[in-house]
Amino acid sequence: MPFMLYHDDIVEEIATKRQGKIDAIDRYIIEGREMPPHQWRVHFLDGNEPLSQYFIKQEDLRLVKCPHMQPRRAS
């Protein structure tokens, strides 16, 4: 099973090596069940065009950093 990409993950488009943040994930809900994502929107961080792009194949992206997996600091 492939890894799961989440909102706010930092990813790299494999073809261009551009990095960006996932700012939208489109999912279907069928008969009350949430289906796997079918599209990810990446907002690129380099300021070049296009600023955002939709990806329909998760394999086109490589996870760089997942803020959800960062260890919590003791307070």
C-alpha cells in the first residue's frame, strides 16, 4: 500500500523537482464511505508559474516533510 499524503505535507514533483505544500485533497464519499483521494493540489513554494497544480497520480509526488509526524516538544 502506498504512503498517504495529507493536507500541509511538503512534497516534491518528481518530474521537475519543484517543492510545494499540499493545500487541497479531493475525495469522493460513496454510500457514506470516504474513498481514497483522487486528486491533490500542490501550491509550489518557489514563486514560479504555475503557482499551483493538480495531481491525479500520487506516484508523481515524493513526500519531503510531514508536519503531522513531527515530534511534540515537552512544555
